Amino acid sequence: MKTDPMKAIILFIFSFLIATPALAQSADQYFHNGAQSFINADLQTAINTVQQGLNQYPNDSKLNALMQKLQEEQERQQQQQQNQEQQNQDQQSQQDQQQNQNEQEQAEEQESQESEGENQGEQEAQEMNPEELDSQQISKEDAEKILQALAQKEKELLKEFKKKRSDGSAKHDKDW
């Protein structure tokens, strides 16, 4: 079957003319596709689609208005993201400050407990130091109280010593 070359050329041109409008999108189609992408929370695709439409139809008012709204939304999202990052940084800084403050309070508390222990030890030593007591004249009743306190302290120390000794070491038989 031979085809006339002229018919082939006409058929080709005709098919090209029919296919060309199908490939090209109208401004309304760009608008619709961009709006649909935005509704589906794909802002970047929406911007790209509308930008393609504006490249072909730069004076289309609907595309220009949609592009303006999309850019405003993009700026709003960027601002929101920056605010969130700032809040996260502020919160982290606040947590760090709180932790430092807690550590400082614990250190101060430990220091005060240690100094109280030292002060109490010094007071007991002063109260029970026999040399100082000798240099001062004390009554017989005070001397008896001091002796009783020393005896009581000695008993407590012996109990502690026996307890540590029994807890810390087991009795061994002779090795030899």
C-alpha cells in the first residue's frame, strides 16, 4: 500500500495541531494544579506550578494573586519555624540554667552541712578539752557533767568500733 507523501504530511500536521493544545495548559489549569498542591500541603510544588504558569501567562490575575498568597504562606511558615527554633533554644537555655542553679544549691548545702559538722566538732572539743577546763575554775557539778559526757562519748565510740570490727572482718583460725 502506497501512501501519497502529501497525505502523510497533511496527516502529520493535523495530528500535531490536535496534540499541541492537549500538551499546553491553560492559566486556569496551572491555577487549579497549584491550588490543589497547596491544599495537599505541598507548598513548594504549588509555588513551582504557579511559577510555570506565570512564565507562560505573566499577566494572569488569578495566577499572580495565588503566587502572592503562596509566598506569604511560605514566609509565615519560615517565621513560624524560626520562632519554634528560638523557643527550643530558650527552653534549652532555661533548663541549663536550672540545672546549674540546682547544682550550685546542692554544693552550697553540702558546704553548709560540712561546716556545721566542723563547728559542732569544734564546740564539742571546746566543751570537753580538759586543759581549758583546768584553766577555768569550774564547779564540782559541771566537772561531773563533763566526765559523764566523756564517758558516754567513749561508750558510743566503743560501740561503733565493735560494730565496724564485727562487720568488716571475719574471725580467722590461726594459719600456723
